[in-house]
Amino acid sequence: MTPLAGSFHSTRSMRRAAAAIGQKANILGHHQFDLSVRFTERLKNRFEDLAVAFSSDRLPLLQGAAGQLCCRVAAIHKACDHDVVLGEVFSGEEAACSPLVFHRGAYGSFHSIEP
């Protein structure tokens, strides 16, 4: 059982998602930069016209993602205007692609470093 943490602005959709029995985390691939930008915009339906499947608990699974994690919400902690969600990962899948990385205001991808 692996812990997973995320920090989210306190929003109605985040609180609704946290109230669900199970959670899914979609880890975007380096080829999905446009999706990352799309999900930061204020759109009525962020999933419109996307290749999406749904889990058994009706949560969206983005097709082509580098990974997808199934989690149980373990705790939610307030942190200023964010909620920090701690989840317990009970299963997951990965694709053969590098994940999209956002660090210090810039996008990139992960590359292994050989010792």
C-alpha cells in the first residue's frame, strides 16, 4: 500500500471527488502537454471531445496517460486555500511512455540518470 498526496485548490469539484469511495489519478505522458494546459483553464466540461473511459466507480480515465492509479482517500488536510489529499494506492497501470513533469514553472519530461 503506497501513499499518494496531492495539493488542490479547494473547489466544489475537488470536494465532490474526495467524497467518492475511490479515486483515480491520471499521470499525463510527455506527449499530453496540451491536456495539462486544458485542465488549468476554466472550462465548463474539461472532458468534452477527449478520449476518456470510465472506471467502475464512474471516474474518468484519460486514454494515453503514462499512468493511472486507483486510490482510497485516507485523509484531507486544509492548507491555506488548498486541500492536501492523502490517498492509499491499491492498484495502478502504466504505459510505455515518459511522464509529463512540471517543475519550477516549466514543463519537461523524465530521463533516467545512470550512476
